[in-house]
Amino acid sequence: MTGFSEAEREQIREELLQNGEALLIQYGPKKTTITDITDSVGISKPMFYRFFDSKANLYLEILERASEDFYQSAYSELDGETDPYEGLTSLLNCYRSYLEENPLVQQVFLQDNYRELLRNVSPELLREIQQEGVADLLPLIRSLQDQSSGQFAEYEPTIILGVLGTLALQVLHKDRYDEYEEGYYDEVMELLIDSLAKGLTAD
């Protein structure tokens, strides 16, 4: 890339990712343009395509980085854990925190912007990324299964990971829970996580 040192290219790329994430969170994928992103970094629109093939590819890398934060948190929380119930509870709570506290996740998944965000990404690439995400968490599940003497050890690890999706449905409707009664949502989530962990790991 003529005119930039390796360090400068890395800096521009990082600024595109950081500013792109901030704009995505603030305005959503439909209202954020490539020009908005490049203006915030101080480069031209044609220069953007020297770093990313499209806005969707930029967003895809932003989402992958957010997922990596969740994986690292989960591995840290479960480090050395040998009790399947405690381990699965920790994993479910990590996923809950990831859904509730990450503004990028809120904007993309919980506000139903996922299709708009990645509409120009090929289905093959999306499948590949999803499979990689599952593969990153499988060792955690298998490690807990190895410590289990009950039916938990016999489930397909991918099925157990699929159970995490039930939390996303609850987070999606958090406002409706809160309308019913203050603190109701938290009580429901705590009971759901406890029930899932106990039910799956029971002897």
C-alpha cells in the first residue's frame, strides 16, 4: 500500500474498526455509510477498500472481535472448574452478560439488525464463521462433560451450546419483563439459568 508504513496501515485499520463500531452502535448499520467511517478516520472512501472489501466485511470483523471477548471471558471464568453444574452456570452467566452489557450485541442482534448488517456477506462465509465460533466453545463443554457421571456427558456438545440461545430470547424481551414488575426479569433469568444448569447436569 503505497505511501503508508506498516505501522501506519495497522493504525488506520484499527481506527476503521474502532470508529466503525462506535458509529454502528450509535446509528445502526443502515444509517452508517462508508463515508461516515472514512471521514471519522480522515481517509478517502477509495482508500477504505484497500483495507476492507465492503462495509459488511468491516462489520463482520468487528463482530468477530466482540465474540472473542466473550470466549476469553468464558475460558477465564471456567478455568480449573471441575463441577459440571457450577461450570455450566458460569458459562450461562457469561453469555447473559455478553448479551446484556455489550452495546454492539444490543444494536446488532437484539434490535434485529443482523440481516441488514451482513446482507452482502456470502452464506458460505457466514456458515464458516458460525462453525468457528462453535468450535471455540466446544472444548469448554467437553471438559465439563468429562467431569460428569450423569446424562450430561452423553449430550452432543453442540446441542448444549444451542441451549444458550434460550437466554438470547429472554434478553430480547427484557423490556416486557420489566414492565410487569421491577426486578422480575432478573428473577426469571436467575431461575432460568439455575434450572438449565441443574436439569442438564443432574445425575
